Amino acid sequence: MTVNSLETLFEEEIKDLYDAEKQLVKALPKMAKAASSEELRSAFEEHLEITREQVKRLEEVFQSMGAKPKGKTCEGMKGLVAEGEEAIEKKMEGELHDILLTGAAKRVEHYEMGAYQSAISMAESLGNEAAVELLRQTLSEEEEADEKMEMLCSEILRQVSSSGGSEAGEERRSQRKATPAPAKTRRAGGA
């Protein structure tokens, strides 16, 4: 499609966001199922419901433009979802796996925040106040989701730290204790 106006560019951005949110509706249940922390699982499930509302909100944005709701493949989200699936499939358990999942979720939130900020700027330039309001509401939800993931990740990291860290970290600490420090050598010239 040839983009020769801000209106067309804005519509293309909304199509991209529409597809991105629909991809998340499919991905979030998998993330929830993979989480070992009940709190993280619950956060993914809550965000799934919010994301479903965001899809409906984007349909209202299409309506404000006089366009039919239609997505175009969002390649960025496709890649982020693939990374999330990789995180799900990693052979890890417990807290370490949950840390990996929160990282994948935060990358998604940051991508969405950037996309919504751009769409809001375009809607403002076009004078589409209905779209601006709808998009701002979604941006606010994405920011809240990002903060929640950050809080959950910090909590999980504290748990890992207080329990002595990962097995690999324990192994490295044991090796450092067992390996004597190298002897200091004296430089020529008496220094």
C-alpha cells in the first residue's frame, strides 16, 4: 500500500497495533501457564483480560477514522512473541524461569508503549480526539503492566538472592572459595 498522507499512515499504525494485540491475546495464556509463581500467573491472566479490552478499544479507533477494523501482520510483535515462546520452552524451573518470563513480558510492554506513543502523536496531529483518548487509555494500561512486571521481577530476584541464588551461582561462589588468590609478584626496581 502506498502511504501518501498522515491519515493513511495512522490507519496503517492502527492496523499494526490491532494485529499486535490480537497476537498477545493468543500468547498470554501460554505465558500464564508457564509461570510458576501464582502472582505472575495471575498478572498474565489479568493482562489477558485487559488486552481483550484493548482490542475492542482499537476497533473504536477504527470507527473514529471511518475505517473497518482490520489488522496487518505486526512483525515486531511476531518476533517478541517468538522470544516469549523460547522463554516458555527453556529448560528452567521456578524462580529463574519466572525471571525469564517477566523479561519477555517487559520487552513486549516497551514495544507497545512506543507504538502507542507514536499513534497518539499522529492522532493529535490529525485532530482525532476520540482516538487520542482511547489510545491514551491503552498506553496507561501498558505502563501499569510494565510497572507490575518490574515489581514482580524485583520480588522474584529478591527471593533468588535470599535463597543463595541459582545453582550455577552457588557453583561459582564455591569455586572462588576453593581457588587460592594468585601470589603477588614483586616488580624489578623494588616497587
